[in-house]
Amino acid sequence: MEDLLALAGECAELLVRRGWTLGLAESCTGGLVGHTITALSGSSAYFVGGIVSYADRIKRDALGVPDGLIRGCGAVSEPVARAMAHGARERLSVDVAVSVTGIAGPTGGTPGKPVGTVFVGIAAPNGSAVRHFCWDDDRAGNKRRSAAAALQLLRDALRGELGPSYRLGPSSER
């Protein structure tokens, strides 16, 4: 948990420095990212909240992920992770939103999407990005690694380390 708290602390400093608010859309992590963020005192200065969209209908109804996208690509996919992040950003009225969708295990995997397959996404004023992972841990380990990946993506985006195709804009561009 210390590694997660350290990442959350780095993100907190960067969010406060920008004056940005954060929202989350979590599936396989079940709120672990939000739990980690709120474990830090002062998180109310930047953290607005999150939607735990474990069921596909919540991804659709609460986050606005198109049903056709879920049916066509699967709930665990790059396009759905991106749509979840955009939906959380819009529905929670935040500057930046992070999403996580995946298969924590030990069941639920397929040959094309084995247990441990995870997509983490981010949406901000001038861009979005998604990272794909395939963990080989148990359920608790896959959830912890996914939460860490979500916080790392947020930190990297706030630092401007996602590459030339991704750029964060000023907070006034919500």
C-alpha cells in the first residue's frame, strides 16, 4: 500500500499545483484508486469522486459509454477505457478523469483477453490516452497493480510525459 500512497501523493501535488480536479471511473479495481487517493489528508482539495462501474449497464448509464462500443469491443478494451474516462470527466465535471477496466481474476478470462488484462485511460482538456497491461498476479495483486498503473498514468500525464501525441491543456478548457 505504501507504493500506492506514494504515487497518490505525487499526483496530489501535481493536481494542486495545476488547480485541477480529479474524477475516476473504476471497474475491476472496485474503488481502490479512490480509496488510495482519499487515504491522503487534503484530498478534498482536488478529488471530486468516482463511479465504480463494475456492471456494463453502469458503464452505459452512469458514464455514457455507448452500448454498441461495449458489445463490439468488449467492456475490457481500449475504446471502452477511453469512453469511461471521457464519461467520468463530463459527468463529474472535473478537469481530468482516470478510468480502469479489466479482468482481475481468477475467472472471467478468455484466450483473447486472459485474466490480468487491464486498460487504464485518462481524459483531460486537450487529450486522452490509454495504456494496456496484462498482469500475471492473483486477484488482489491484479487489482493493486491496476490501481498503481492508473496513478502512474495520471502522474505521467500531469508531468507531460505521455509523448507528443498527448498534451494536457489549461484547466479553464473544461
